[in-house]
Amino acid sequence: MAHAASTHAASAQALEPVRVMSGAGATVALIDSGVDASHPWFGGAPLRHVRVEKSGDQHRVIPCEGSDASGHGTACAGILRRMVPAATLVDVRALDADGKGSKSSLLASLRYCIEQRFDVVNLSLGIDVPRKANLELKDHLPILTLYELADRAVSAGVVLVAAGPNVPHFRTYPGKFKALVGVGRGAFDDWEGLVSSRTEDHELCAPGTDILAPAVGLGERRWTGTSFATPFVSAHVARLVAARPRLPLDEVKTALHALAASWQERSAMTRRGEEPLA
């Protein structure tokens, strides 16, 4: 036990410079409801916009102007912007004005992101299924395809970061897959907060309660949910891959857990009134 703790501490210390990185050089795609680029939080941000368009039975991704009627994507992008201000954000609009979208749109968006080999893909969305229920036939193929795309992302060096369920009686796909980083939420005073939480539904917990972020109409509001915890973890991953491009998923996870252990140790020292180690 002591040896494992020592290893974590050493790894975390080696990774400390990564914490303060701006994310320069990393590209983070956000599959969501769009991003309102006119919001003050995005002044001067390196930001690109595309959207999913349906043509017959096919879906394709095309360039577009930035917009967001629901505010969900803008809030998530705002968190990313504050955490990694120099990272390039790619807004992939797959949801409608009500924040809803089809499974086909999600699959087309994710396939596009993997083909483009974006460093990180933020998925503050998913397919919710009651935990005690069997999968319906209509869900089998989309979820199987999500599994296959998650595996393809690993092979391509693309790190997927996906939200876990907001309530315990649901399971959320793809957030529960182990070929990506699943995220739960907690209440943190520190935006750098990160806690290891290996469960069936997620891998880590990040701030996701009463998060101040952009809102529709150029304002701000408090947001709660795993959707808003997910961009915090995506930002940590962006810092890692900015320092070490195409870092394999297993090494990304090891580094994230080392960062979580380091943050928890510093927090404990602060609570005890001790000076955290530099």
C-alpha cells in the first residue's frame, strides 16, 4: 500500500507542470447543441464550427456559423475555454434547440471527430437506459456502433471523455464504456478538483454542481449535472496531450488518477492547516 501511494505521489509530482498549461496545441471537439461564439467568454478564442446535416437517410458534417439555442453547448464550451484557453475548440452541433438529437446524429458526429483525429472529444450527452431494464431492440445497433467507434478512437489516438448518468437508476452510453474516460460529478470549490471514482458508470468525478458558465443571451448562470463535469476532465486531458501528443488512453487514465491523488492530498493538507507541497 505504501509503495502504491509513493508511486502515485511521484507520478503526480512529475505531472504538476501539466496542470498550469493552457492547452496550446491541443484540439478539443465538443459534440453538443452548438456554441454561441458572440458570448463574451469566447473573445479571441480559437473556435471552429460544424454541424450535422441530414440528407435522406444519410448524415454529413458541414461548416456552419456558431449558434446555440439551448445554451447547453455554450456552457460546456465556456468551461473548456476557462480551463484551457489556448486549446482549439471545434463545435460540432448535433443537438437541436431543445438540446435533443437523434442517435444517428450522435454517431455521425463521433465518426467525424475520429476521422479528423481531434485530440479530445467531449461528450456531455448520451443514451440513457433504465438500469433495471433490458436494452430495447432499437438501442442495440446504436450502442454496438458506439462501442465500435470508441474502440476506433483508441486506435486513432483520440481520447473520448463522456458524461455518466445524473441519477442512479439510469445507465448512460457511451459514458459507461471503458474505452474512454467516463465522468461523474461532485461539489467542489476548486475548478481544478478531480477525484478518482472507478465505478460501473464512470472513472473520475469533477466539479458539476452549481457551475458558473455562459448562458443564452450573453449572460451567465449556474449549471448542475455530469454534462458540466465532463469538460473539466476534457480540459485535463487536453493539457496532457498538449504536452505529450497522442498519449495512449491507458497512460491518459494513469495520469488523470495521479492528478486526482495529488489534488486530494493537497486538499487534505489545506484542511489540516498545513502548507501544500509545491
